[in-house]
Amino acid sequence: MHEFDARYRHWILKFRWLILLATLVLMVLAASEARHLHLTTNYRVFFSQENPQLLAFDAPENTYTKNDNVMFVLMPKDALSSRKRRWPRWKRKQKRPGNCRTPTSRRLLWSAVNCW
């Protein structure tokens, strides 16, 4: 194995400029073909127009609306309990509806948004 390594290193050093040129030519050829690549975020390219599952999925979208958005909300655990410090005094004394009397960190974000 050591003999093979020695011959390989000798061959690489002997033809280094040829290898460098060949590598650059291959990179240019690969990059020139990359212009034909394109990405699509449309999942419909995987289904035919007559696909029954796709047609069933499209029926409510055609009637109502299409919504592909997802929102993730991250907040610290003590964000709801420290909310009083961020609001002005006149806003804190305002009555809150329903079960929003004492916000805690265990409340859901939706209830916190509706309460404030």
C-alpha cells in the first residue's frame, strides 16, 4: 500500500498543472449546466391533474381560500407573568374579560393575546 501511495503522490506532483487545468475545466462545465436547474416549491408537480386526492384537496380551496403559511411563536416562560412591567399604568387598571384576571406563564399564547 505504501508503494501505491508513493507512486500516486509522484504522479500528482508530476502532472499537477494538467490536473489543476482539468479540474477547472470540469468545474466550468458543471457550472454552465447548472443554469438549467430550477427549484419549485409547488407540490403539485408530483401529481397528475386527474389525481383524485389532489382534486379532493383542491375542492375546499376553490370554495374558501388557500393558506400555506405556518407561524411559530417562541416566547420565554415568564413572558406572561412579566407583562405588567411593559404596559403603562392606565392600561394595567383596565378590566380584562373573562378568566384573564391573573395571567400566569402556564396560559396559552392565544388566551394571553385575547386578554391583553
